[in-house]
Amino acid sequence: MKARDTFKQLPHKTIERLSQYRRALLICLENNKDHIFSHEIAKIQHITPVQVRRDLMLIGYSGTLRKGYNIQELIDLIADIIDSDEGINVAIVGMGNLGRALINYFSGKRHKLSIVAGFDINPDKIGKKVNGISCYDSKSMGEIIKEKNIEIGIITTPSSHSMTTANQLVEAGIKGILNYTPKPVNVPDGVYLEEYDMITTLEKVAFYVKMENERAADSVVTRQDQGTAASDF
Amino acid sequence: MKARDTFKQLPHKTIERLSQYRRALLICLENNKDHIFSHEIAKIQHITPVQVRRDLMLIGYSGTLRKGYNIQELIDLIADIIDSDEGINVAIVGMGNLGRALINYFSGKRHKLSIVAGFDINPDKIGKKVNGISCYDSKSMGEIIKEKNIEIGIITTPSSHSMTTANQLVEAGIKGILNYTPKPVNVPDGVYLEEYDMITTLEKVAFYVKMENERAADSVVTRQDQGTAASDF
DNA sequence: TTTGCATTGTTATTAAATTAACAATGTTTA
DNA sequence: TAAACATTGTTAATTTAATAACAATGCAAA
């Protein structure tokens, strides 16, 4: 088994964290740091130092005692693992606010992962550029995707169009889809699909805020009860 | 222990799925469906029917044999669990593309969770409205948040401003923060924080696409090897 | 030199999440 | 009526993820 193959068995959560570590490390590098301890990374990511060390163990990286991890080395290793050597091209379908946000957000951030095209059905948007990325007619999705060797499609259309968009992308031979609409799509086996819905995250935050509010309210009641009980004596 | 209290112990993943189930159910309701089977929900969410049934068991909802679950009843129960009776108000800080996308995305979708204000430091944006939501000067965050009883803040500023924004929100007494910038923030205990970074999700998709590409390439090699081996006989 | 200390790397343990297994049930069909 | 079937609800088993525990290391200070 090749060394590279061991990476195929990395836990999904570790993959996510590696991406996050790298981003934190890049910021540290900008600040002229050259080494970092596991507890520093942990603090940034709100996790435990053990978790960090365990992840780094899994990818076979060793730091030095008393100095910690070499930031540049670690960035390079993470790139080896999660980036594709040849680079991967990405398209955004739906050039509304969210699509444009992603382009602005992302452009120039990664060498090996580039947004290279946008698509929309709105004639006002077709032919225009956003941050250097051309917007094409969705009708030409098939050709452009093949022509530009695009392997990943991000769906940021209105949710009413999510399924037809996914079908178009699959038809065009896309390998991975990231669906940002709140309406889940279906894709055949062999196409990697990630659904991400911003409403879910917000509702989750709301739930835990509600829980905390109720907990706080209950503990007031409890204190009052205790007071009453005490006055019974 | 009150019935409500059992909900506090629901697994985090179940909370997320309940939010997703509800959204799927609302769509089904629009299509004039009144009952749904566990395997139908499962198909929509790309999970197993057992997972669905287990989640519903945890919230104490029973369906009927041969008819499945009553959609309206289930929607109401999920609302009971994850929504706050009084409703929760939300502010968006950073009225760029992402902030506007969230407002358009969300407005009018939930009764009990409302985006009621936006903030920005750009004078061109202050005083304008997006989809009925006013944009205020970030300087007045403290007052507005108290005045409008805002409990959750969503950070959609440039990442360079994420930490100062989080500090302002905490200072104003916010209970929950959802950070969409790629730069993690720190908040004191008692403030619920969710970090969501769109780059991580995209890099994850890219990783699994890369893995699949390599697997496909390897299997071609293997088939060739087999061919060679066969020709040795 | 030697003791103390902070840190890494790794194994063991625990906790969380998912999946499997299957009894119970009521509907439909023979 | 009885057999077959599809579905729910729940416990048991498994898998995945996180945490704890601790030996090893080597620098710094006494």
C-alpha cells in the first residue's frame, strides 16, 4: 500500500479539520510565526490539543518537543493530502448574492482549487464578469464544463432550480456537487454530494439559545423555591 | 422532569436533522401530501429510514402503520421542540453579498425566527433596506440590539473584522453567534458559538473527488496488471 | 549535573452516532 | 379466515469520534 493510500482512510472529521488547520496556519504564517504548539491550534479551532495531535499523528507529521510544529512544513503536508496535484476546477451555478459572495470569498485563495466559471439563466448576468470570473448561459453548461475541465459544481440557484441544476451538472460529467440551496437534490452513485443548508445552522443556534434561556429561567425558579422552602423553617 | 426537558438531551445531530425534516415536510405539505413514510423522508435527506424512525422515537412521535407519519402533526411537534415560543430575533453584521443572500434566503420563511436588522460600516449601505430589513451603522449595534431584543448575531463581514464584530455582539449582550467568515472568533462561556466556513466544505468535496479520481486511476492500472498476468500463461 | 517542566506521540477508554436486528401491528390479498 | 406483507418502534451491536492517560523526550533552571 502506498503512503498516499493511508490518507484515504482518514476520518471525515479529520479531513475537515485539516482544511481548518491550514487556514489557521496560513494566517499565522502571515504574522511571521514559524512554529506553533498543538494547544495554540486547538485554541483557534475551539477543540482540544489532544485532538490536534491525534490528527497530526494520523497524517504522520511530527513536531519537535519544545518548539511545536513547523508551520510551513505542516501547510505543505496538508496540501499534499487534501489538494489535487493537477488542481481542480469549480463552477458556480447561480450568480445571485450567494454565488457572488463565494467568488469574492474564494478567488485567489487556493492554487489548486479554482472557480473558473459561473452560470446563470438571467440575460442581464450572462456575459458579465464577477471578480474576473465570466458568467455563461446555463444552457451552455455541458460544453463549458467539458471545455474547461470542471469537476465540481456549486449550486447557488433559487431552491426551485436545485434539482434541474444538479441534473445538468451530472449530465455534463461533474464529479462533485455542493448544494447550498435548502432543497436537497439526488445524484447517481459516483458523484460526491455535499448538501449544506444555512437555515439548519441558524436553527441549531436558535435551539441552543432557547435551551440556555430556559435553563436560566428554570434556575431562577429553583432559587426562589429554595428560598420558600427555607422560610418554612 | 418536564417533558420539555427531555429535549435538552437530544443528540446534536438529531437537532440538525429535525430542522431538515421540517423543511422537507413543508415542501411535501405544499404538494398536498398529508402522510409520509420514514423511507420517503430518508430518501430526501440521503439517510436511512432507521435513522429517521430513531429520531422520531427520541422526540416521542408515533406514526401509524401503513400510513406513516402525519406531516402537519410532525411539523408542529418539531416546531414545539426547536422553535422558541416567543420567537427569536436575529441580526446580520456585514451587508455584503453574503449578508444580503441570507436575508433574501430567509425572510418570511419562519415565524419564530426573524432577521430584524442589518449592520455595516459602509456609509453607502447604512440607512438602506434589503428585503425590508434596515441596515444600521455598526456603531449603534449596542443600542439597536437591546432595543429590538436581538439574541442572535450572524457575522458576514470580511474575515479581517470577524473578531471585533464578535466582541461588539458579545458586548451588546447577544446569546448566540453564527460566524460565516473563515476566521474563527473567541467568545466567553455562555455565548453559543457556531463557526461555519464555506471553504472547508468545498475543500472537503475536492478531497473526495480527488480520492475518487485516484481510485479510478488505480483500478485501471490493476486491470492492466491483471491482463499482463493473464498473458503470462 | 540533576531535577522539574512543558510538550509530543500513542495507546486505552469513553462517549456519540449509526446501523442492524427483530418483534409488533394492522392491512391487503388469497 | 389465514397468510403474506409493509411498516413502525425499540433494543442490541457496531462503528466512528473524542477524550483521557501516560510514557518519552529534551530543554531550562537549580
